[in-house]
Amino acid sequence: SYNISIKHPKGYTAVSNMPVQKQNMDENNMQWTRFKTTPLMPDYFIAAIVAHLTVISESRTIKLWCRTNIIRHVQFAYIIATHIAQFLDNVFLNIRKSPETNHIVIQKLLGEEDIKFRFVLYGEEDIIYNEKIDFEIRKIEITRVIGYKVVHEWFYNGMDPYKW
């Protein structure tokens, strides 16, 4: 297990695999964000990001982080991620318990490794829906992207490999 703490400038948000346990300022006006201890897991599951992000969170288990100016365009993606996670929780009751999964929307996502334990990355261009200019078929494309990543994270990263 790991204890993750990130020191970052005030005004930035630190997000990691686990929920925030505590935040405080140090003597240099830098913010410390401390996260709850991870379960036993390989080090390649660990992920963290520090950026200017705003959270969309009406659910206990799904948090979607994005730039403030695109919130209205990622609402559909947030709703889909929440519905898929709820469906998986209801159908597979005893497989996993997840305090939260962070879905992070990156302006220009370049890397291929975009799914970690309780941590999913999206490129903005993959999940933005603008009802004024996008056709309804765009919702299906977004649902496919979100569905693949939520299911992948839920089964592959969400199950404890030591219980296999």
C-alpha cells in the first residue's frame, strides 16, 4: 500500500487514485494534499495529476474533473459514466467496493496509458458534446468511449489481483 502526498501551488488541484484525506498550507504558501492510503497494489497502478481543474460530482463514486469552461459540454459524459458505474455496481454486487473513481478530462491527451486504478483519463475531443453543433450520433460515440473505459477500469483495475 502507498501513502500519497502532493505539494502544489495554491489554486491548482491535486487528484490521485484515492480520495483526499487532508489538505493544508505550509509556511511557503504551498498546499499539501494528502490522500487516503491505497490498498495493496502494484506501483504501476498509481496515478496523480496536478492541474487547474473543476469537479463535477453529484455521485459518491464518480468524479469528473475538467477545465471550468467546458463543464456544460461534458455533462453528458458525466451522466453516462455515472449510469454505467451504477449498472455495474448493481449487477456485480460482490466484486468490488470503490469509494470513488476520478475521470479526468485533459485538453490534449497524448499518452496511450489512460486507465489506472480508480483513475480514467479522457481527451476533451473524445467526450465533448455541444448540443448546438453536434448531431445526436455524437452521443453514441461518446457513450462508446466512456463505456469502454468505465468497464475496463471497473473489471481490470477494480478487482483485487491478490484475490484471484
